[in-house]
Amino acid sequence: MSETEPKGVLQRLSDALFEAEPIGPAPRPADDDAQRQSKRVDATRAFEARLDQLLTDRRPVVAGRLHTIDLSDVRRRFGARWQQVAQRAMDLASGVIERRLAASDVMAPVDDSGFLVLFAELSETEAAFKAGVLGREIRELLLGEFPSDSLTFIPPAVTVFEGSASGAMPTTVAELAQRFQAVPVPPPRIADPIPDLVPAADPPRPEVMVNFRPLWFRTKGVVPSFQARLTRRDPTGSVREGAPAYRTGPGLPSLQELDRQVLALGLIDHRRLIQDAGRSVLVVPIHASSLLDHLGFKLIDLIRLQSEVQRRFLMVELRDPTHRMPSDQLAEAVRRLGPLVRGTVAATDIERAQRAGCSGVVLDLEDTPISAEVLATRLGAWVKAAHGQRLTTTVHGLTTPAQLSAALSAGCDFLAGPAVAPDEEALQAAHTFRLPTAG
């Protein structure tokens, strides 16, 4: 082919796959959902048109941004039954991908068991991260929709194109997916350093740390769980812990950024404990508004990428400092966490927690200071009402013997604070525990 002869879209794509310049944003073509088949055709055309636009604008495509999400292993496990569920399965998978694409990303179906996805504006690391998340989310959705024991350990394969092809250039999206070398990409590993968990755009903050506060389960006499507790040094040099550490303002990190850092740091230590054969439940406080924000999927993604074992020992404590979040919004935050975690408790009133589908309610004395005298007169009724709705009760921030005595007399399930046990720098395994005797 001469230099002056126009190149086809896929030929130009192969040229661009060896470049490494960023791609600018562009509007995603509209999707016609009148009929399933026309949607597939439109999606393929949109994919090719977007590539054509990118290459026309001389904005090269990075190899690490072009991925396939392949369901062929799932298809083989279904066997003959796949014909009955294929259309529904592909529609579900397509819906997951479409919801998570940025405006400049494009996706095209490949045959009837896979998708080709171009993450146009992400770095290679971030594209691999997002492809891994999508693969796991699709797997979990399909297993929930079409239960099958044989599928339990068969995740959809995620591959990345490395831009080496031989022979004649492919002329269709399907041929492109087949002819380019596709290398399996495992989900991102969770270990130090923190950027493995937090994308490059959200670097770790050195002033943000977490300790782990033991939660004493009174009736069993054990500490089965720990709360990840934020410790932060503000620009004035003051060190704040717990609820006061979430203070926001000009030049300070947002609530969502702090939630993401606490979650990432907590998960790193939680993974270390589980890898060392230890077991305890990690309770991570997350503001409900962070989950409902347009970037809330960043938090969900960090949770989704954990092993099933780790997620069985992970709980989320939803926080609402305004104490005004409507029940339906709190319920949406609970729904987004869904089966990804062991359970969800909330620092809110009993009725709102029950209507939202929480498993427990939390009273944080650091966030809502209450004297020991008031606790002694009101806490019993609060515990009785919560238990009447089948909700567990947790009281944080017990700092004095009088507060602790009031919580014990009221029959609270979980108690935490300096009056119970000191914070730990590293997450510990579950263990039996007795309150220290006075004197």
C-alpha cells in the first residue's frame, strides 16, 4: 500500500497500537435500542466509527487500552443450555459495560460470547483495572441470574491487545479480536504500595493513616471485628482521629477521597491478616454520600476486586453526618454494596436503618456526644427498639467507666472505645476478651 493510498480503519488501528499518546475526549455515538440485532450492528459500527475518528485526528490508540471481555469459558460450561440463555446473558453483560463506559469509550460485541472495549482516556494500568472490574461484575451478575455450580470458579477472561499481528489485516471487529495476540490480564493485585489499590489520579496522602478499633461482642466475650479508624494530620499540624478527622474545607481532601484512602489502607491490612491465616471482620466507615456520588463506583470497584474470602469478612458502616439523608437514598447505598460485603450497618436512626435494609444501627459518641447520665436513661430503650427490628447495636467512642457501664446495662451488642480496649496499629485476629477489672 502506498503512502498516499487511504488506509482502512483497522489497518490504521494496527499502526496506532504502537503509539503511546493520550486520546482526547469525544462524544460516544448514540445507541439504537429498537431491536437487539440492530443494537449489535450499531455498536460495531460505532466502535469502528470512533476508531476512525481517533485515527483521523491523529490521536494514537495505546495497546493497553484495548481489551476483550470474553465469556467463551462460561459458554462452554453451560453447554447446550447456552442457546437458551445467550441473548439474556449478553444483554446483561452489555448493560454492565455500557453503564460503566466514559463518554469517549466504545464497546462492540464479538460473536455471541464476548466484547471488545476501548478505554480511550485511561492509562494502561487504569484500563486493566477497569477491565478486571467489569469482568468480575459480569461474572457475578450472570451467576446470580443463571445459577450453576459448575460456573462458580469460571470468571470471564479479560485480555489486552498487545498489537502484534501477522498476515493480512483483519477487516471486521470479530477478526480483529481473533488475530491480535490477546494476553490474559489478572485482576490488579492488592499489596503495597497503595497505588495498586488507588489509581494514579488519586495518590496516597501521607497525612492519612488508619488504626483499628476493637469491637467487643458483649454476649460472647470476644472481639470478632475491628473498625478502620481514620487518623489525619491537618495543615495546622493538629492530629485528628475518628469523626473529627473527616473535617473538610478549602485545600482539604473531600469526604470521598478520605473514604477511598481509609478503605484502601484497611483492605491492605485485612488482606495481610487473611494471607497469614488470621480471621476477623473489618468494618470500614464510608459516607453514604460518597457511594451515591458519580464517582462512587471507585469505592465499589475496590471492594469488588477482593477475593470472596476477604469479602466474607468485610462490613461497611454507612455514615451520614447530616442525619438528614432520606431512607430511599440510604437504601440505594445499601443496594450498591449488595452481596459484595458481609453486611451493612448505619449510623442513623432505627426506622431509617430498618427501611434501608441495614443489618444494624450505630451510635458514635464522637459524632454525637451524649453524657453518661443521658445514656443511662435512654440507651436501654434504643437497644430494645433496635432489637425489635432485628437490628444489631454498636456504640463507638466509650471513653469513661460511666459511659461503659450505661452501655453494658442497656444490653448493647458491640462496644468500642478507650474505655473498652485501646486501638491497634495493625489488624488483629478475632480473639476472646474480658474487660479489665477496675483497680
